[in-house]
Amino acid sequence: MPKPHPHALRTRSVDLVRDGHTPANAASMLRVSESFVRNMCTLSKHAPSLSPSKARGHRQRSLNPEQEAWTRGLAAEQPGLTVDQALVEFRAKWPKKSRSST
């Protein structure tokens, strides 16, 4: 996911529209999309700040780097290996941890 635009750019886009420029003109001047400028103008009316929201939708990786390297190596060594067979070998090497609460 790309990084959000800097706060200064967000503020400048809103200021240009408030100074009388159209969103399309402001977008052209700042080299951003017109929808970005419109979104910032809407955000400035309804939100306390123009700061980007917290990134959502990112999942934590299921495998640690060691497990990922081992899995890639296994797939390279045994190209005909099925997912089920690979899972059996994976579980033998890294047994599933219990999630019991203590």
C-alpha cells in the first residue's frame, strides 16, 4: 500500500480551493489527482484534522522468515508436492502451538 500524502500537501490542496481555485486546477498545480483534492476538501469540513487515517486491512504474516524460507525451499526441492503433503511436513517441523489461556 502506498504511503499517504504529506500533511503539508493535504493542507495546501484545501487552501488552494479555499483561495478560489477549482479542484481540477489545484490538482494540476500540485500534481495529484482531482479526487484527492476533493477528498481533502470534504475531510476538512467533517474531520478535526487532515491527518491520514490508520492503515486498515493489513494482516500479520502467517509465517516467520525462517518458516517462509523453509517452505520455499521445500517447494523448490519437490515441485510435485501437493499443498496437503507440504502441510504434513510443515506440521512435523513446526507443531501447532496451543492457544489455551492460563
